[in-house]
Amino acid sequence: MYIRNAWYVIAWSGELTREPMHRTVLDTPIVLYRKQDGTAVALLDRCAHRAYPLSAGQVIGDNIQCGYHGFEYDCAGVCVKVPAQDRIPPRAVVHSYPVAESHQWVWVWMGEPEKATTSPVPDTHWMTDPGWDRVTHTRLFQSSAELVHDNLLDLTHEGFLHTSSIGDEAVYVNGVTVEVDGTVISVDRWMPDCHPSPLFEKATGLTRVDRWHTTEFQIPSLHVIHAGVVEPGGRREDGHLLEVLNAITPQTETTSWYFYAFCRNFDVGDEDVNQLLRTNLGEVLDEDADALELQQQRMGQRPSSVPDVLIGQDAGVAKARRLMAKLLAAEGAEAETPAPPRRSAGRAS
């Protein structure tokens, strides 16, 4: 159901403290906390004794203590103390997950731990670059991560769902160019000599622009939308630039975490612009959440034999679905491959 050998955002750095915090990702309950030196820890949120949530316990030093019978686990998930007896059962272990902290986000690796060491965390440096400003949001969508991915890869919906803020007809009358590079799908839309979106007109004061957005989907969890406006005929790099970060983490099969950062290189430090964007973009996310929840409900009522009707604007959606299915199948095949037989410890003949 999920691609597991990948980094997923599980929290904002500011959310993690010395107090245990629960979050469910990929249908798995996780407890998060910080060690005394500030390092983040992620463990299965289920005591090995009687499945009590560790997040309902307390952090002691660098360990976490179950609040039911006092079993204490270290950062690797190994039980180091059972108050009721001296002997610690060897099976008193909970799974630990690799975590990485980068540019305000805490990432978790839900797959094979050894593969995390060779897989870099996606670049989101705009969230801490002093030359950029940003507004952020978090939502729990009542829809699958797949529907959110589709939504971000086909932005023509902006011209209908978000008409008071970021969308108008320029989004759907101009076509897209789709490229695939490894596990990255890029959907580029160029909108020449048009009005900026209503929100951009408020934020920049421009009334006629060349406009673009390139959705770069780093499968399976992060969409970076490189966007902006420039006076007609100008170069993209000279315009008002945006880097819109959308980290999508499945919670369950039909719900998903949405971590959002709207980063810009203009009016840095202007709190009026920040508030304008924070309010309007929060409304955009709410509109998306409402629409995808309705879509999820209807998907649940639709016979599995009835497919989506895709059009030319869905080229990125189609390619991403195929690539996601291929990666998921590859992980499944790898998991089912039996391990090679172990060599005998006896003397070779």
C-alpha cells in the first residue's frame, strides 16, 4: 500500500519537545520526543508488554517509560528496565525508526533502516534561507495521499476551486510539459502575458505578467512548486519567485498529513504581506481539503472497475501513478525474495 523506503515528513521541528508526542504515519503509530541533547527520537508507539501507547508515558533522561507498568526503553527501542523484576525479556523491544531533521522539518524513514543512510533528505533550504520569507500551515486531510498527489500534479483545478485567490482561466487554457528524471516528475506550465492571480496582484501590485509554475514531484512524498511572475518578456530568474513546499505523508489509506510552506524572495520581513498570504493560503488549503474529502467519499462509492477519465492536462498524474506503482511493486518483490541460505559453520571439504 505504501512506498516505505523513503523519507516522509512527520512533524515540524518546533513540535518536538521532551514531552512524548504521538503521530500516525503509514498506518503506524509513532512516538516522538527529544533526547537531552535535543536529538529527535522515533519509536513504535506501542509497549511490547501490553501494547499501551508509549506516548502516554514519560521521558526519563534519554529513555521513554511506559505509563502502564513502567517498562523503560532506550532510543534504539530496547527495554532497559522492568520495575517488577530484574530479568528483562529478550523480546521486550519496540521498533525504532531513522529520523533526520532539516530546515524546520523532522523526517522519518519507515522502510529498511540501512537504506536511510544512503538516501539524502530532500532539499528544502528555502525554509531557513534569510533571503526568503515564508508562511506555513499543517492540515490533516480526510483523503488519501494519492488524491493529494493528483491534486498537486494537475493544477487546472485552481481556475475553478480557488478563483478568489490563486486561480483563473490562465491556469487551464495553457498546456503543460512533463518530464521524468529518475523518481522525479516535473510538470511545467508557462502562462505568457496574462493577469496575475488575484492573490498575486494583491501581493505584488502587478497587473500584467508572464507567469509560470513547475510542480516537481519527488516521489513519493514531496512536491516543490517552483513558481512566479515577471513583467511580460522578462526572465524567470528576475521575477517575483516562489518555492511552494508540499510534504504529503499518508496517515492511513484514506487520510494524509499535509505540511506546507509558501516561500518567497520578495517583501521579505513584511508582516502585512505575511498575514495576507497566511490567511489566503490557509483558505486555499481548506478549499482543497473540503474538495478532496468529497472526492474520497465518492471514490469509496465508485465500483473498482470504473477508472478515472484522464485528459491531456493529466499527463503528470498518469506518469506519477505508473512510477509509484512500479516502485511499490519493486519493494514488494524485494520483500518477498527469500534470503540466501547461510553457510555451514563446519569445516569446508
